[in-house]
Amino acid sequence: MSDKPQHKDVKPGPKGASPLDFLSEVPSLSTAEVIGLALSLVWVAACAMFFIVLGTGPTDSVFDPLRFVMIVVAIAMPVAMIWVAVAAMRSARIMRQESTRLKAAIDGMRTAYLQQQQGVSGSGAQASKVEQKLEEIAKVSRRTETALATFVSIRPGMPSLTNPHPAPIAPALGAEEAAKDQDDQTKLELGTPAEDMIPPLSIEDFIRAMHFPEHAEDAEGFRALRRALEDRQVAGLIQAAQDILTLMSQDGIYMDDLRPDRARPEIWRKFAAGERGKGVAALGGVRDRSSLALTAGRMRKDPIFRDTAHHFLRRFDQTFAQFEKNASDADLAAMADTRTARAFMLLGRVTGTFD
């Protein structure tokens, strides 16, 4: 039998642990306690040295209790004060440790809760998110149709957005497109073309309609908007612009807050001619980082927003190509300052149109 003692109650440590790691679990004295112990020993040693060297004074057969009490108090009081200070420092240290552990526990609970919420939202909540988005776009569409119907209903007999009268492409959008559209229109029984009954849309009205009315009292803005809605192609762009502006406003993105860099008219003409990439990069003059980040995030996460944005970009591309043919440099500059053009700059930069 071996002579070595058996320590059956000692549990083996984790793999790779040192045999002396258990010493770290033994409570150790803090710096304050070590200093207090040293001061106490020094004081007791000094008192002992004092009585050994000087003695207790003249011996007397009569015991003086007051003198004895004074000696005990003189020896014990400093030691007691030292350890009162040590106890206070130890309590403060314990409180700091408890506070640190409590904070770590709260952080752990918060992290676990966030992970749990992310797990739930990543699995069971997908269907509900899709339903919410569908309901949201339905509400937006209803508000858009109501708003545009209100614009049109100011003048009796004007066509609604869902069923506009056939109208010719106005001179603001180019003569070639006007001739093409006229061939597709229905003739009246008396032989008078429908487009002859509607005055052509001027460039000034087109630009004003692209900016939308400034406020409820903007009579000129509403007049230009009504005129633009008579045009089939322009009405499609207005509806697409209204839809995307409404969706962006839900994230706090408003075109009036943007101050994009102005591009030269020849850059706009290059874009109308079909050039893309770095040659027209100056059109992406929107520098607002928050608007760019919010729009990019919505494009990635919201398929309805993404489809609406691409539909708007296609509509703008088609309409602007016709508008540029009859527009002067001043007209292009005015068009670039409208809310619709700012939305095009923002979305074009996010989608990489100018890269």
C-alpha cells in the first residue's frame, strides 16, 4: 500500500490547468488589510517596547483601576481605529465588485434578450412583416389616389388618375412622341381628334407640376398639376413620383431638406441621350448621408419600396428623354431643382445609375 495520503475529495481541474490553480480560490488579504495589520503590529510592538524600557511606573500595592483603563484605551484605541478604516475600505471594495457583477449580469440579460428577439423576428415574424408591408403599401396607394383625385376634382369634368382622357404628348415632351401618340388615340365621331380639345402642356407647367404644389393655397401649382395630369405620359410620372415621395417621407426623407450639387445642362443632355456611368456622375449630387443610408437600407429590406423606386426611375428616364428635346438650358436647370428631380438624383445614386 502506498504511503501517500489519498485526497478523494479533491476534484480534478480542467485540462491544462496548473496544480496550484486552487490557491486562487482562497480568499487573499487586500492591500488595505495588509497595511492595517502592519500598522497594528507596529503599534503593539511600540507599546510593548515602551513598557519594557520605561516600565509601568512606581510600583504600588494598591491597584488603580482608572490607570489600568487608561493604559488599555491608549493601547487599543489606535488599533481599533485602524481596523475601522480597514473595514470601511473593504466594504467599499465589496460594493464595487458587486456593482461590476450586477452590471455584467444586466448586460448578459440584455444580450440574451436581443438575440432572442432577433431569432424570433428572423423566423416566425417574416410572414407578419410581409403582411404589414402589403397593408402599408395599400394604405399609401389609397392616400395617393385620394390626394391626386382631390387635385383633379377642383375643376369639374377633369379625368381621374385611374382613367385619364386620351391626350397628346405636349410640346414639352417632343414632337416625335406626340405624333406617335396621336396615332393611338380614338377619334371622335364628328372627326375631331380628342387631343385638339385639350391645350398642349407647356414647359413651364411641366416643370411646376414636377415640383408639386408648395402648400394648400398654391393655386398656380394646382393648376399646373391638373394640366399635367391631362397628359398620359406625364400623369404616369407624377403618380410614380408621388408614390416614392410618400414612401420616403415615412422614413423622414423630404426632398425640401436636400441640397444637391447642381449639374451642368450638358450633363443632363448626355443622360437624356442615353449615356450612363461616370460621364453623368455629376447628376448624383445628393450628399446627405442620412438620406442615402436610409434609402439604401429601405431598398435592401423592402421589396415594395424597391419596385416602386425602379418604376419611378424608368418613368423619369422615359419622360425626361422627351422633355430634353425642346428644353433650353434654363429649363433643364429649373427641372433639376424640382422635388421629382431630387428624388431621381437620390435614388439614382443609391441604385448605382451614375457609377
